[in-house]
Amino acid sequence: MTILAGIGFTAPWVLLGLLTLPILWLILRAVPPAPIRRLFPAVTLLLGLKDEESVSDRTPWWLLLLRMLAAAAIIIGLAGPVLNPSRDQAGSGPLMLVLDASWAGATRWSATLDQIDAQLAEAGRAGRTVAILSLTEPEAPVFQSAEDWRGRLPGLAPTPWQPTEVQIEQTLAALDQLDGGFDTHWFSDRLDFDGQETILATLQGRGEVTVYQAASAVVALLPATYQDGLIQLTAQRTEPGPAQQITVLAQGRDPAGVMRVLQSAAMEFASGETQAQIELALPSELRARITRFEIQGQRSAGAMTLTDDSLRRREVALIAGTLNREGLELLSPLHYLTQVLTPTADFVEGGLMNVLPANPDVIVLADVAKLSAGEQEAVVEWVEQGGLLLRFAGPRMAASDLGRDAEDTLLPVRLRSGGRSVGGAMSWGEAKGLAPFPEGSPFYGLRVPSDVSVTTQVMAQPDPNLADRVIASLSDGTPLVTRKALGLGQVVLFHVTADAEWSSLPLSGLFVEMLDRLAVASAAKSRQESQLQGTTWAPVQVMDGFGGLMDAGNLAGVDGVDLVTGTIGPDLRPGLYESGKQKLALNVLAEDTVLTPVSWPSDVPIKGQEISTETPIGGILLSLALLLLTVDVIASLALSGRLGLARAAAIALGAVLIAPEVQAQTPDETEFALNATTELVLAHVLTGNADVDEIAEAGMRGLAQTLFYRTSVEPAGPVGVDLERDELAFFPLLYWPITPDQPQPSVEAYSKLNAYLRSGGMILFDTRDSNVARFGAASPNGRKLQQLAAPLNIPSLEPIPRDHVLTRTFYLLQDFPGRHAGADVWVEAAPLDAEQIEGMPFRNLNDNVTPVVIGGNDWAAAWAVDRNGQALLPVGRGYAGERQRELANRFGVNLVMHVLTGNYKSDQVHVPALLDRLGQ
């Protein structure tokens, strides 16, 4: 590109055509417009006269100037002028564009693509072939034309990881396969990574390398931790700088299941610091709803951290078979469980039937042998809905006949009577240790301490399914822990006591880890490699480079150890993983991650990502030239007499007079007309009452959704109509809620309303007061309706007869409730001579659509839905209320179908189907 006077030209050689303008000036000046030849009878009187001085007619100077300007505009426009051109030297030869394409550049990704697009445009003008190499998803580079790459730019996206060791090797192998040299433009994300120097050295061996990177530092958020009742958040930035404040948002679902910002907090980097911290004290209910923390305004996976069970304290109900006697609390079978779970769980206190309505996550029954029939039924229902019932054996269970003859629903296995005692003074054997946990057990991978022993246990009856339900056993093979699924939940039995009376298991750290694996504790502490040994975690949701979450699809499960020790990359993507009932968040950054800024050698030029937007103006100049040539044609016709000055003046005057008329419709009116006519639109009259208008809009939205899902009618979003300003002819139906204080329309508005009713439109008047008054002037809304309707051309009315077409246009209806029910609904009265034809269940009414429907059942409130499609206002109570809402929706469907189709249901062709629906 050649730059002249600050304007770039893609084809500067075309400007040589400007040299021909003087020649063109002389030619046009010598050839004036040809005059019109007309016969003049008195020309004979001029014969013999001689003009001694002959002056040739010349083209006016202003017309010559006009033509010169048109020619100059054509020449300059064809030269490809560009305003604000890029001043970078295009260079020559192949060009390689290398992208880090990691999460660190996601926030500025659109600016990066704009700069790449500008460089591709410049390379295309210079005739350079281009290849693009993404270091996080390396593929063999292929040099192609710049225009081919420009069409593929939208497909480039950052990844939620930095280049891994495997990807570095793939990149180097791909570069080694290329022949010849090339220049490189490296778009850096400002973060250092292993192998960067090797790639840079390889690229410098092929040609000149230029680095492009933004001036702002990368900001990221470390995983949230929970300690001492506080959520601790830490943010990092790559380089120290001036004091900087950021806002961290805690996102989660509200009780209605809608994702919202549950909490926000300001975090500040001190001057010269690269790390900022904040602590949040949130209630357990709010803390359990949080799904992620993110930095406001940062759109990258590194600026977001997912949460898992580590922030959620599980609710546990502890029920013992015996009451604690005063002074003997340390001998309680629940003492050890209380000590273990206090740091990580919340306790629900009370009797069994009292804690079940609180729906705890876990119920622990310690040496509880018998449950009443009511308790048994309630606990079974709770477990089937996803609860975990954790039972411990004891003397009471060993002495009872629980699960002897048949398997108890709330026990995993059948039990033998009595217990088994080993290692005691009255026994022959020695205390038994624990066997290694088998594969498939939730405890698989946990180290079994040698000092854990069992002296007493309850024994399981041999059954065909016993082996499948044993998840932990003693060294002699007898079951120690058994488990079975029950509905969506599970029942787990420890065949020993919850205290140290029968075994030393409750005194060991293994006991805590076993409860953790069973998801009894919240796992608030950091996940350790030993804890995840032998577990498999299935991905539920994974992150993209911008921090967005997507369904994991059919991605394979991940070994638990890899979640702690593995490197994030294509095979281990950040996201939310699940194992059983436990959830674990794998974030882009770990707790010990330190962001390291990249340091480039001194011989590598570094440029910012600021780009100047080029504006081609060739099309504008060619359009200007076309306009000037049009003016030249009109001027030439006028000068030659072929277009009289009077006619030219008339044309100019007409243009002046007509132009305002063409522009009379304002942009707002044009947009309103387009929105109302592109698709079917339901409208409501604006009353001036914000609450009523909001409910009316929500009602029209709900009715439109009902029509969309149940009929072939697909309305667009509703529109609020101002009677004084807006055109009504676009809408088949107007919903007019009545309020006592709404203003009276003007004469012009009533004129539009009467024209609307005469042309086939319908108005649904809703006084919204049938819960306190019937139709008439018995209420302020009814009196206001009489005032509003008095100037309208409304025909005689009657309550909807049972054979009116509104009772069968789509649904068969006899009641027309809204949020209220019971009031009459009035429509145009039937003709006096309407008679029922023999063999038909309804009269042969006229085919006109009733212009008005009047009632007070507050239909919009029953139809109203929010932006998510949820009902906005309650209707009645329980099932009866939902049934009333359904009838209101059906009435709305019938109303719109009646407006759109008239009385087509009265046609003879529909009679058999209607008779079949009516049971006749």
C-alpha cells in the first residue's frame, strides 16, 4: 500500500489518470452541447445579413468543473483510497502468525482477531501467503492466501489451558517439516510457559520474529478455599503496578433455580503487589448455592473458579439407640462421630420424625435396632429420594432379631443373631485387622493402618448378593461395611459400633477418610492424592477458554490422582467432575499457581495490540462520481433546450417539497411499523399505570407462548400501544385493561379506534374487578369503562351464548375464567333471526368477528409469565388454581383463533368433527 498525504492507495498507479484531466478539460470546452434545430418561418428576413464577428459557443465553466470533479472521483476511487491506513511495512515472502491462544488472552480475544484481520488484509495486498499456528491446538501449518484465512478467523478461539509439553513437541515437529524461510508475527498472551524459548529460537532460525501483546497485565482468580467458617479468595496479576480494584462476583442459583449474582465483593491490589485477598462470611444456605466465583469484566477461564463440595457443609442427623446419661457423654456411641464431623458438617438435632422434614443429607443410626412402622416408612421414602442412611451396629442390634429371617429394607444384608467376639478375654481368637479394600469399593486406594483392629462385630448371613454388597471386610474375609442402593439413595452398615467399644477404627484417621469417601463429610479440606487413589471421576461440565461452561458429553472419566497431579490440557479439561455423590472442581489455576510474565529477548521487537481501523472510501468516491454525472446529464439537457428551465425548476421544487414528505415518517415510527408487521404481534393499550402495563405485557407474552406451543400461530413479542400516537391497523387484537384513573383518549384517538373496529379488529376490555363486582357500573373500573366506551361504535352486546363460535374455535369451552372466575363475558349479540338448523348443535350465526369482548376476569394476570416462561402471578390454590389458569389460556387461544379465522368452525365441513368432540 502506498500512502500519500495520510491516505493509503491499494492501486496507486491508477492515479496517473489524473494527468489526463487537463486534456479532458480542453476537449469538453471545445465541444459545447449541441443546440436544438427548430424551423422558423421568418428566417428569410435574415438572408443577406453578415456577422462580422463570430464567437463560438462554449461550455460553461461550472459544467466543465462538474465533469472534471466526476472524472477525478472515478480515477481516485479506482485507485483504492483507504483512510487511516496501516503504516506497518507489509514485507514480502511467506508470513507465519503464531498464537498462544490460551485463557490468558481470552479477555482481549476480539482485539487480537481484529489485529490479525488487519494484518491478513495487508498481507493480501502485498501478495504474501500466510499460515496460522495455534500453540494450544497445534496443527501442521499450511501457507495459503490471506483471504482464505480471513474467512476462517471466526473459527479461532482460545483454550482453557496453556501450551503443554506434548503440544510444544507437536509444534516443533510441525515447524521442522516446513521448507524455506518465513517471517513470524507472534501474538502473545503475556504469560511464560515451558518451551517458549525453544519455539522462539526455531522461528528466529527461519526469519524475523515480531511479538504483539497487550500492555495490560493478566488477572486471574485462584480456587476458593474454606477455613474457619470463611471463604478465602485470592487473585493474582502478572506484574506489579499501581493500586487496582477489582470486583469478584459469587454466582449461583436462587430458590427458583435461576442463575443470579448472589454476592459481590471488592478486592484491591496494593501498589506494587501482584496478589490480593479477601474473606467472605456467608450463611451455609447461601454458600451451598454458589457454583462459581468470577472477576467482573474479565471474560476468561482463568478469571473464574468453580466450586464443589468444599464450600458446602453437609447436614447430618445423629440418632442413637440409647440416651446419654449425665456425665457419660464420652461413652455415647455418637461422641466419636460428633468429633469427626463438627469441623465439616452441620447437625440437625431432634428425634427421627422431627429431622426428616428438614431433609438432611445423611441420617446416622447408631445401635438403633427397631423402628416403628411409621418411622420405617418415612425413612424408606427419604432414602429413595436420594438420602444416605448410615447405620452402626451395637449391643442392641446384636441382641435383636432384626434382619434374621428376611432382609430388612433398611439393612444392606441379613444378620445373624448375636455377635461375634474375637480377641477378648473370653474368646479363642485374636483381634482381626482390616483387609485391603477391593476395586469397586468407595474406599479403594485408602491405606489400611496396621494398628486398626476389630474385637466384636455383627455377622452377615450368607446370601447370593452378599459379595456384591461388601465394600470393606476384615482380614478373615468377614464383612466390616456393607452397602446397598435403595431408590436414588443408599443404606450403609458398619458391622461395628460407632465408638471404640468393639474396634479401634473410630480412633484412626482411616475412619475420617472412610466417612469422606461416603460423602458424609463435606471434604472441606484440600483434596490429597491419597484420598483420590483408586477413584474415577466423570466430567459433568467443562470450561472453554472464555470461562463458559458446557456439557461434558461423552468425555471419558478421569482417574482421581490425575485430577491432582495431572496437567490441564486437551485430555484433562477444567470443569466439574463427579464421583458418586461427590463433586470436585478442577480449575485452570491451582492453589499454588504463580503467574509468571513472559520475558522476551532484547533482539525481538515488541508491539502493542492497538490497531488503526482502515476505512476504504473508494465506493464513496465512485458513488459521488455517479451523482455528479447524473447532475451533468440534467444540466446538459437544460442548456441544450431539451429540458426547459421551468421544468427543471419544477423538478427542483418538487424535490424540495417531496423530500420532507418522504421523510415524514420518523425512524421510531418506521421501526414500530416493521416490528408490528413482520410477524403477528399481540398488543395491549398503555394505561399510564406502570404496574398494570407490566402485567399486561407479561400476559400478552404468556398468551403468545401458549399460541406458539399449541397452534400453528407463532406470534412475536408483545407491543404496548399508545392510542394517541401509534397506528392500530397492524394488530388483530388489542387487550385494554381498565384502570379508574387512566386518561380519556382524544377525538383523533377515538377516530382511529372506530376505524380499527370497522376494519375487523377486536378489543378485549378487561375491568379486572370480577372478584369484587360483576359487569356494570358497580365498581370504579366499570364506571370508567362506560366513559371510555361511550364514543366507540360498539354493537348490541349479550353474554356469550353456549353455541357462540368462541366456545369452539380451538378448544371446547363453556367457562372463560382469568385470574378471577364467575363474571359474565359479553360479546356482540346474535342476529334476531338466527335459528338452529336441524341436525346441527349450534345456530347459523353471522360470520362476523365480534368487535369487542368485555369482562372483568383479569385474563392478563392469568396469562402472565416472566422472561423464563414461569407463571408470574398465582391463580387460585393448588390443582384447582392450575386448572383455572389452563382454562384461561384456552380462552386466550380461542380468542386469537376467532380473530384470525372468524366463524369458520360453523362451516358444514367441520360439523362431523365437532359432533364427535361433543359426543353427539
